[in-house]
Amino acid sequence: MLNAIQRFFAYHMIETYGCDYSTSGLSFDTVQTKLKSFMELRTVDGPRHDTYILYYSGHSHSSGEWALAGGDTLRLETVLDWWMEKNSSFCSRLLIVLDCEHPMSWVKEVRKVSNQYIAVQGAEMAKFVDVEETDPPQLGDFTKEWVEYNCNPDHNISWSEKGRTVRAVYGVSKCWSDYSLHLPTESDVAKHWVTYFPRVTYPVVHLANWCGGLNLFWMCKVCFKCFRRFKMSWFPPAVLDTGHGFKLVRS
């Protein structure tokens, strides 16, 4: 399982912040310190990353809370509070991938979030399995399949296949469909132009920035934004492209 998720990060060239593995569980303070530091990470150039990916595989309670050492638990609400603390004035996305027994509580809860770009990918394991026909599902099975699906273009995985013992589920916040990956700002374009083009061409940059700022089709953008939210809420796609080369899936 650990090798699988490391393969996923390496394949998609995702910068890793480390992995905490423990057979006896992690304390709440350890998790808090680690996650807050993780949520503060920035690119080498200074800006925040477009997307932050948090992966958890382990035991959880029926309410969805992560089971930590010493009887402590971690709720989605707590993670979102930490995220808001670090991302309140920015517009990065947080993607939480769960391979645990009870992910549905987090999947349902994240759909109620309205002011941040949050997604939860998880899977439900079949409770009753005919052991004579197939092996019962275990923690880690979803991770292996999801990684294979996102890292092998020649995979033969069908998430809609009937009789699956591991069924993928995902949920996204209300504004998830509004998100767009970071594009160069006017300042970025100006700096690039000054560095690589002669001074006589500078008026072209100002003209391009002026035209881009007119926003003549703002009404169309508002309507399209509402349509995308409605579609995502009522007719979520079976495969949701994150824009980073990997996808969220549901069975």
C-alpha cells in the first residue's frame, strides 16, 4: 500500500511532505503539527501550490472520525478549520484520499462546504462477501486499484462493474467546479516580457492586459458558473478530472 501511494506521487511528479507510518497509531498533537506544517507549504518561487493532497489509510469510527492513539479522534471539521486558518486568503484546493472503513461520513459532509475548494475520495468495502468466490476486501485494496487506474494508461479497471467488493465514492464542496488552475497574472506577464522582449514592444503587453480586463462576457460566465454547480451537485460525473493528470472516481 505504501509503495502504491509513493508510485502515485512519483508518477504525477507530486512533491511529497513525508509519510508517518505507525502500527500503534499517531497522537492528535503529532497529526496537528504535521498537517498544519503541510498546509503552509509553498512553491520554490513563493506562491502556494494549486492543490494539496492528504492521504490517510487506517482505522476509523463509524462516524468517519480517524482513530488516533490514546483514544483521540480527528474529525473532518477539525481538518477544515486548520485548512481555513492557512488558506483563508488564498484559493488552493485540498484533496483528501481515504482508504479506511467509514469514508462516507466525510464524503457527505464535504458536500456541505461552500467557501473552500475541498474534495474527498474514498471507497466503501462490501460487508458481505462469498469467500468461496472472492477474497474479502481489506484496507489498501482501494489504494492499489486507484493508483493503478491513475498511473497505468492500459489498465482494465471498471469502477462501474457489478459485484465489486470495493466501490469508489467521492464528494466535492459546493464551489469545487468554480476552480481554475493558476494562470500568470498581469505582473507575471509583464516581468516575463521585460526579461525576454525589447522595450519597444511593451505597449503590446499593456494593450493585452487592458483587453483582458474588460470582461465583456461576465453575464455568460455567471450563468455558466451556476450551471456547473448545479450539474456537479445533482449529476456528478463518474470520473472527475482534477486537471493534474489524475482523476476522482465513483462506482
